[in-house]
Amino acid sequence: MRTSNYLLSTLKETPNDAEVVSHQLMLRAGMIRKLASGLYTWLPTGLRVLRKVENIVREEINNAGAVETLMPVVQPFELWEETGRSEKMGAELLRFTDRHDRPFVLSPTAEEVITSLVRNEVSSYKQLPLNLYQIQTKFRDERRPRFGVMRAREFSMMDAYSFDIDKEGLKQSYEAMHEAYCKAFDRMGLDYRPVLADTGAIGGSGSHEFHVLAESGEDLIAFSSESDYAANIEKAEALAPATELAAPTQEMTLVDTPNAKTIAELVEQFDLAIEKTVKTLFVKASDDVDADIIALIIRGDHELNEVKAENLKEVASPLEMATEEEIRALIGAGPGSLGPVGLELPFIVDRTVAVMSDFGAGANVDDKHYFGINWGRDVELGQIEDLRNVVEGDPSPCGQGTIQLKRGIEVGHIFQLGTNYSEKMNCGVLGPNGKNVILEMGCYGIGVSRVVASAIEQNHDENGIIWPAALAPFQVSIVPMNMAKSAEVKEAAEKLYADLTAAGIDVLFDDRKERPGVMFADHELIGIPHTIVIGNRSLENGEMEYKDRHAGTKEGVAVTDIVEFIKQKIA
Amino acid sequence: MRTSNYLLSTLKETPNDAEVVSHQLMLRAGMIRKLASGLYTWLPTGLRVLRKVENIVREEINNAGAVETLMPVVQPFELWEETGRSEKMGAELLRFTDRHDRPFVLSPTAEEVITSLVRNEVSSYKQLPLNLYQIQTKFRDERRPRFGVMRAREFSMMDAYSFDIDKEGLKQSYEAMHEAYCKAFDRMGLDYRPVLADTGAIGGSGSHEFHVLAESGEDLIAFSSESDYAANIEKAEALAPATELAAPTQEMTLVDTPNAKTIAELVEQFDLAIEKTVKTLFVKASDDVDADIIALIIRGDHELNEVKAENLKEVASPLEMATEEEIRALIGAGPGSLGPVGLELPFIVDRTVAVMSDFGAGANVDDKHYFGINWGRDVELGQIEDLRNVVEGDPSPCGQGTIQLKRGIEVGHIFQLGTNYSEKMNCGVLGPNGKNVILEMGCYGIGVSRVVASAIEQNHDENGIIWPAALAPFQVSIVPMNMAKSAEVKEAAEKLYADLTAAGIDVLFDDRKERPGVMFADHELIGIPHTIVIGNRSLENGEMEYKDRHAGTKEGVAVTDIVEFIKQKIA
């Protein structure tokens, strides 16, 4: 590609509205432009990278035995009613009516469409297993789109759906996709981890997320210091402490705490160890419970794990915290003064809290706390559950090592859905015994456009992007110095461009009438791995100058060797 | 690809609701499935063909110097207000609001988005010429989607947009795209014609359509019998007859015609030559005319060309015929009795009518006609225009030969838009003289999904599709006879599959436990060009059987030669 035919559109300044580095660099490198909130046009440089990601994903998913299809972006709303997801998805599911007032949605995913297809097209177990996928535009009407293509409304996603006759088949399909994901992300040169994940709103029995590790990640991943264990913090189990409940050493006392509305204030004003305090959180109860509100009790320095809470049968889903008004109406005290002693509500205690002794908590009276509380003596313990997020240093649930936390960007997700969708949509086949069998489904997604952003989060420096080899928009760039004034430079540059192109290499030939410094800055910003500088002086010595974006090094290479040199660099 | 991993989904019966052969065969061959009216899922076999079309288009458009981008499917409505197309497009432009009640549309095309991009990104004439394109999902909310993907609501389209500093540059960009289109359609093996076209609602100064010739085409194309001239009938000029106006030979007489409401009845009942009659059509006049209605007069056997009529400055656009009520209110007679004599309305006469003598027409009184009308003597001639469709045998407007008509399917369209959009959207750059120059735009579309259907219209027989080599979903299929019972057949089939795949050939290996007849029928239906049959008997003779889908021939080929034989067939 010659820059004279191209739309480079690089920017010197970092745009004000871009918070994360990938968004900043994608704008600066001329990869994307915002059309409207959460809607981006992929400029030529961005699209080249997007297509490379797409192609690697396609190849590995094909190798796993899946077959490509293409489903419409516009889907009939009634399919979403069949599975009940029309409600579950809420406002993220963009709905509209056509000219005949028939209701449709913009596809955020395609479980319903593919299940409807398979129930029509597949009639016998002999046609299974079957794994169908597409790489297609998706739309989610995010309330707050942000971070560029990382959380856009319209984006490119690979979504695959496997259909098996039994759970064993599903497990095999799932493992094949797990492996294909690893191969794809390996080829892309990403530092990623498959992690255990909650199945969330999409439902199902088993699930892994694939996270690219990066400071800017929205998710926290819990790793074991000793094993391969990794889980999204939503999912990572906080084990019950190995310690036993200690005997009381203090009397329970009622203390005036007028200026302590928070745990931090309580700890500071009364010289308490925070590990000797608890937080009592009121949430909406489920219909399983004979009360509207249920209390969840965690240690003062811990965080409630909302997913774990929501997954409890006693807690309403989605999780909803009680408002201050509701709490006051119920207890007569505010949220800063709640605690288990004397509480006339059902409550659930976190595993860690269940082995605490001599601890402090609100007295369910404004401006009063109890100190020296002990389970059994002062209040009955009752139901114990895992309610909190793991923290660094927790024992790993795998039994080996301790928990360490890192931030990750979710770029892929695989689910064992089981019969969740196939049952609702009556998707079955004639089994070996001649009876109808409801199919076992898996679903698999890769956020193709998000992969591009996450690769940048992991691979950049102060001068711009440093692409992994497989994702670079161009593998090589040519910078001719003063081409307009030197026939020798022009001739050498044109010949090199022709030779590299003929060798099947993606080359950016910078034929602009710009200073070399401008060209270098652009190529570094765009992140082209290999740059060849052609100048009169080095040509006189029979050399060109090679620059390595990743290593930051330069070296002279003989003109006669340059094509072979580059081929070896790329191989 | 092994059929055991694949979704073949062929149908024996022709679906009832498919009218044209391409729609029938795409359903039967398992290429597409209907999701809702005008919305189709591309099954694996269909998608393979779609991608081959896409890739050929991409390569040729790249070769023409255009650069690929990707714009969102969802576009802000306000951009369409800027150009006024929000009204012009009518109900085909699907509108909706997002969760924050902001208005958007589903992209039917992207002139507005690309012009808005270029006005922001390109600032100097030095960055021109620039041609940006995408291959992206489009949506048009057709009132009556039909013929499968031929007139679907959601479809894949290549749309390119060129930006030049002047008309000469635009012309060069346009010519380069014209050539790229020809190369692409040539490579696809299609019988097509570039034809002169009306620019229609999209506006602009010059335009060609690319039509694939097929009986089922919705468009009529006028060709010269002697030259390369070809034009959509909407656009093809009907020349003024070479004959002069003849002197009158009859008196004008008023005749009672109570049973002649149509030209056909008049001709039959009064033994008139139809070439001696005229039709008088009342249409809404434009603001340029001092009347609400204007009459258009064409010969009795000719058809009004609505596009030509609409393009007249005297006629309202879009063209609207007067209703019978309006005609009666104005004239006191019905539409079957109109004519120029005594008509108190402005009228325009077709070129052919202008040289008619001794002709018949309605008398503007119910059940009465004048016969023997002559211009000048009985009524003044007035304004003469080209109002009618050309018919076979007309002199070609190119000056050579006569007009022949064929039906065509429009698969591509190129426009010289000029400054139509760039002016409204203020898309200019700094010109060589330091002043702002509004850019000259071209736009270029190829209906990628429609190309697939049109190729089938041209290439099929009673057994199914006969793909042109470049578009076949698989180049070769392997039919093993009784593989389950013969280790030799299985081994030979597996080896051939491996060898052909290693040679980069797209192979369908039919490993189903089906009778050979079922496999042959499927492969013929799908249209795979080359089939190799492997059976015990021929293997014993060291041979495999080769079947040519296009020629319908069979021959034995030595096992040792088969890979080379197929390679040569494909090359």
C-alpha cells in the first residue's frame, strides 16, 4: 500500500475523551473514528488488524470442526419471547418495528436464531455433533458505552453454537472450542488466561472466560500462586477459614458511636481492628424466604460478591440492595448501624464471619454499636455461605498456594448451556432409540473488535502501538528519504516495494512528501514491526537501514540481502 | 470438508413460496433459509459462495486503488437529515430510537457517513484522490421483499465512495471502477452488460448499471444490434422518427365509441391501425406549470417511460397519475375518452406522436373519439419530448443498428455524484490555490448477495446449479461407494481427500452412509463442478471415475493421475 492512496489519519495529540490507552492509540493511529456514542467506523489501518484477528479466529474455529454460517443482524422479536430473554436482556436489547409494525431486535447474540434453525434442519442424531458459527456485527444498547471499541454498542463478534446428543458430546465440543480459543490467542501473541466464570444471565452449567491481562481490565481475576487455577473474582470461591471459632474473651457491650457512620470511622475512632468488625447489608429476598428483606453479613474489610449473593436461592435475582428508606421503615435505624444482634430479619453469614469472635457490629439503633459480640452466646449463627470476594493471600480453592489478583479484559467466553435453550424452543432430534432427544447446547463467543483493543493495552510504549507479529496492519514499512530529489532512492524504494509485495508481505510504502521524522513517528504510532529506511548516503555504501519497532534497535543491511533479511524476520 | 461435520440441508422438493429459479435452488441446495420476510440465514454452502463473490470483488476493488473500511450498520438519523435523504428514502429507510430516545437508521447505503468522515479527516487536495469502500450488511425495508436474496431486506453490499478535487479526477475514478467491475464480473464467469442508467433518487450526473442477463430479471435492457450501446430502458433514448409529418388525407370526424374504453377496443371495433391512435395520460404538473395537471400524449402501442416523464421540469416528481375523479372533475369525461383536440390543459407530445397524421384520439367527451386528427389543422402541436420506452426495432440512439431488448438483473451500479452530497454536507479541502474546494464524489455499489442469486439464474439445469468455477462452494466432491464395507475404498477416499486438500483445493468428502444416488443428486444440486467416484470395481482396475457437472460427461482416470488431473481441470 502506498500512503498516497491510503487514509493514514494519524493524530499528534491524544483526544480528550479517550480514557484508556487502547482507545487513545486507536484514535491517534487512525484505526477508528467515532460516528456516534458507541458506534465506530473502522478506518483502513484498524480494519486491517480487525481482519487479521477475524481470520485467525476463523481458521482455529474451523480446525475445531465448526462450520461457518451468517445470520441476519435483524431478528424477529418473537424468538426472544420464546426463551424469555426479551425481558432478561432489558434495555440492552434494541427493539424496533418495521414498516408493517412487526417487532424486531438488533442481534446481541444468536442462541434463539440458531436453535430455531437447527430444530428445523436437523432431525436425526446421525447429523450430530454439529457446531455452527458466524463472525457478524452485534449490537448491545449499552447504557454507557466507553473505552472506544472495548465497550461499544456495535461490534464484531464470533459466536458459535454446538449441538450434541448428550452431555458427554457437549463436553467434547466444549473442550475442542477451549483448545481452539487457546490456539487462536496464542497465535495472536496475547498474554491471556482461561478462567472459571459465572454463567450469568445466559444460563447453563459450566463456563470459562478468556481474559487478556491488562491494568485497564474491567474484571478482576483470581490466580493461584502455585497451580493453573484461575477464576473471575465473581466466581472464585472464598474457602471457609481453617481456624475454628475461638471462645469469647470479651463481654458484649453497647457503645455510643454517634460519629461512626462507616466501618472506617468506627475502626479509627474506637481503635478496633477492622478484622474484628462486620458489615450488615440488606438486600431483597427471593420468594423462598418469608420476608421481603434478608441481611448478608461480611467482615468489615471484605467486599460483597454480588454474583454469589444473587445465586443464593434466598436472594432475589437480579440483586437489589434495600434503600435507606426501606431499612429505616423496617428497623428504625439507618444503614450505618445495622448488625445481627437483636435483628428481627433472616440473615446469612459469610464463611469468614462465622469463625469471628469478640467482634463489633451495629446495634440496629442509630448511633449505637455492640462490641465484643460472640456467636452462640449473643446471637445464633444460622445459615453460612460464601458471600465475599476473595482477596490476595486467601488460600486458593484448588488447594494449592494462595490467591493473587490481576486485572483482565474479557475477550472470549464459552458456556455449557445444556438444554437451557433447546428445551424452551423444543429443539430435539430422533435419538438412536427412535425417541425424541432434546439437544445439549454449548455457546462460544469471541469479541473480535475487543481483541484488537486488548492487544494494544498489552503492547504499546510512549511512541505508540507495538503489534504482535500476527496482528500488525502492515508487516513492513518503507521510508524513502528525500525521494523527490533522489532518483536512486526512488528506484531502490520502488524495487524493494515490488519485491516485498511479490513475496506476499504487507508493506506500507510511505511515498508522502513528508520529512522522515514525520514518517517515523507515524510508523511507530501505527506499530509496524519492521521499517526499512532508504537514504542516499547508505545506498552509496550498498546498504539500507533496518529499524525494529519492538527491540528499538537499528542496523545496516546490504541492499542485496534486504528481502531475505525481512523474510527471515517475519518467519 | 466432510459432510459428517457439515450442514448440507438439501431439499428434494421445490418449496412452494419460491417463484424464481435461483430462490428455489438456493433453498433446495441448502444455501439459505428464511428467518423472516426478507431476512435470510446463509447456511454453510451459501456462505461459501457469498465469500467467494466478496473476495473477488475485494481484490478487484483493491486493484482499482480503493481502500477498505468498515462503517457501522447503525447510523445517526441526523446525518440523513443533512442531505434531505431522510424524506426521499421514505419507508425503506428503517428508523428507530435507542434507549436514550436518540434517532438512528439501519444503513441502506453510506454516502452520509463517508462524507462526514472525509470532511473531518481530509483537509488538503494532496490527500486526493481517495476511494473508500466497505463490504457490509445493508438494510432496506422493502414493502414487498421477494425472490429470496434477490430482493431481501438485509443483504451484503460492497459500497465505494470516491473523492476527487475536480470533474476530471472524478471521471478517472469512475473509469477505474467501471473497469474493476468488469474484471470482477468476468472472473465470476457471468454474462453481464454495463448499461447506461438513470441516476434516480441518489442524484448525480452520470451512471452505469451492471446487469446480469437473465429471463427473470426485473429490468429491461435496450441493446444496439450493431454497437456496444446498452441502456436500461428507463434511460434508453427513443429517437425522433426520421420521417417528416405527412400532409392530411382525412377530414377530422367525431365518432360515437360507446363500447371503446381502451385503445385495444377502439382498434378492434373501428378497424383502426394502432399506430394511428394515441393515448393521453394526465399526470400531476410541477410548480413550473400554471396548472395542476398536465397531459402526456404517446402512440397507442407505446408505453410511457415514467423516468423520462418524471425528469421533465413540467412534471411533478415523483410521478403521480391523476385519478379518474380528478380527470372527471377537470374535463367532464373519463380516462378512456381523452385527447388533444379541444383539451384545455397544457400537454406534451411524444416525438413519435409529433409526426403522426390522420390519427384517432378521445374527444374529451365520454363515448366519443375524433378520427382523422392532424397537427396544425385540428390542434396546435406545442411541446415535443421523448416520453416513451423504446421498443424492439427502434433505431439505436448510438446511430448504429436497431434496438433489441433483453431482461437483466442489476448487480452493480456506479454514479458520478458530482458535488450533490459534498455541497450539502460541506465536504471540501484546501485546493492548490489555498481556497476551499467542494469535492467531486462518485459512488459505487455491488449487490454481493444478489450476485450469488443472479449467477444461479444464468447457470442451472433440471438437476440443480452449475456453478462458474470461481464461485463454486466446493471445487471437487468425493463420492466413496459403500465405504463402510470396503477398507480399500475408505483408504483411497481418505488419501484423495488429504491430497486434494493439501493442494489447496476446496473438497467436499461425502462420508455419509447414504446410497451413491443420494450423494450424486446432492452434489449436482449444489453444483460442484468436479466429482470423483471411488468404487471397488474401478479401484481394482487402478481407476477412479470422474464426472464433469458442466459437460455432463464421465471418464475413468488412473488413481495415480487423479490429483494432477483435477489440478489441471481447475487451472
